[in-house]
Amino acid sequence: MSITMYQASVPVLIRGLTNLQTIIGKAQAHAAEKQIDPTVLTGARLFPDMLPLARQIHIVTDTAKGCAARLADVEAPKFEDVEVTFDELHTRIQKTIDYLVAFKPEQIDGTEARNVTLKMRTGPVEYTGLNYLLTFVMPNFYFHITTTYAILRHNGVELGKLDYLGQPPKA
């Protein structure tokens, strides 16, 4: 049995973003229950030179929508990176999920060898579609979800491993 590029990307990204919605929801409820200004959490960092929680979510959603767009060879929608409240972050995550849901397998399957060029601060980086997905997208996507989780746990939000992993997928 083999796995397709679509199966390895879009459903996995949607699942991660859906789990992130749950995590953000628990953080929002925690802030309300403890009467904490929500911007304390959305602006929190693990260390002063790291990006705050809101920026982690900007990056994870950009990574997800950029992945599908680049593999399908279409232009991704531009988000302005201005979301800082929990409601705004929820909306951004949902817009990303809605964007991903619109992709069809035939748009992404067979893109293993497609040329993907990322414009980085240090200059362009070239990938094949498969290497882009496996060595850039997935590690970057999970890094920023994990960092979001860690920021919230560090700030007392009661989260567990199952919040990160989500519900088992249906067979």
C-alpha cells in the first residue's frame, strides 16, 4: 500500500489545525475562568527572543496554506498577520482549514517531483515536492503547533497530550 501526496498533506494539515483550534479554545476558556487578560497569553513567549503565540499561529497557518498552494501550483491567499485575539486566531485557523478543504486529490497527487522554490531571507531554497512536504512543511508545521502548546502549558493552561494529538481518526 502506498500513500499519495494528497493523503500525506491536506488531511494531516487539517487535523493539526483542528487540534490547534481545540488548544486555542482551552486557552481562551482558561483566560476567562482565571480572569487573565487574553493578550497576556496571545502575546506570551517561551523566551524573550522567540516569537509570541499569535505569531506561532500565523506561521503554522501560512505553512499549511502555502503547502497546498505550492504543491497544486496555485497562488495562496495572503493573510495580513494582524490577528492577536483568540477570536481572530480562531477565525484565521478556520479560514485556513476552509482553504485546505477546497483542494482535491488530483490537484496535489503526483507532485512528488514538482519544483518548489521558497523565498527565504537568505535567498531561494529549491525542493522537490516530496522533499518540501517531508523536510520543510511537516517539521515547520509541527514545530509551531508544539511551540503554541508549550507557551500555553508554561502559562498554566491545562492541556494534555490528547489535546495535541486529537481524537483518533475514523477508519
